[in-house]
Amino acid sequence: MSAPRARRVLYTMGSAKKSASEFFEQLRSHRVTLVADVRPRNHVRLNGFTQADNLAYLLPQFGIQYEHWGDFVPVQDLCGGHKPRTDWEECVAGCRLLLRLTWAVRRMPKGTFDHKTVCLLGTKPSARHCHRRLAAEIIRPLHIGLEVQHL
């Protein structure tokens, strides 16, 4: 009889409205080993400690790998750029179509979720209106037994 398979979870988290201690403690407490940044503007200085270059330096200090998953970044026109989007459903449909058309999921290394605990990093504090949720919804069914948990 084989050993039970370890629980596999894809976490998602927004970078906005978090202190550095909250951010890194969330990752540590959930044993995240890879932060996959799916933010379209991850190099903006206003991101502070979550600016891409800062995370690439800081995360390894916690034993966490950093990658930018550019295939999952939505085209700015789909979600209204910097302006609040009034038609979220239109944004959802556009993002889902884009992610499916780019084959982003199929280009991921095989076994990504077998060997790593991944956290998709988006911008918004809530996953409800953040494209990281859409990316997770497309990734999950292609990896048997993968659960999604929004932090």
C-alpha cells in the first residue's frame, strides 16, 4: 500500500495593504517555497518591498524562490489599466480567454505543484476582483488534487 499523497495547495495573495511582517509571515506560515508574481506592474517603486527586484533579493532570505510568470499577466486593456473597472465580468471573460489562448498553464514545468508550494502574487488585497484568482481557476483543474486557497 502506498503512502497517502501530500496535500497540494496553490495559494494566492495580494501585495497591497500588507506590511512586510504580514506579507512574509503569511508565506512562512503556509510553507510557500515559490512566489509566482503575476502582477502587470511589478517593477513600480510604489510597490515598496514587493517591487520585483526587492522580492528577488528578499525572498531567498526566507528560503523562498521568486519567479515572474509573465504568461499570466493580463493585457492592460482587458481590466481597465489603473482605472477601476465597472464591468468586472467583461474583464473576467477577457482574462480567461487570454490565459487559455496563451497556453500559459501548459508551459509550466511538469511537477511544479508536486515539488513546490506556490503562491500566485497579485496586487489587490482580495482575490474577488483580482486576476490571480482567474489564473488559479485555470491552473487548478489541470493538476489533479490541487486545491486553491486565497490568503
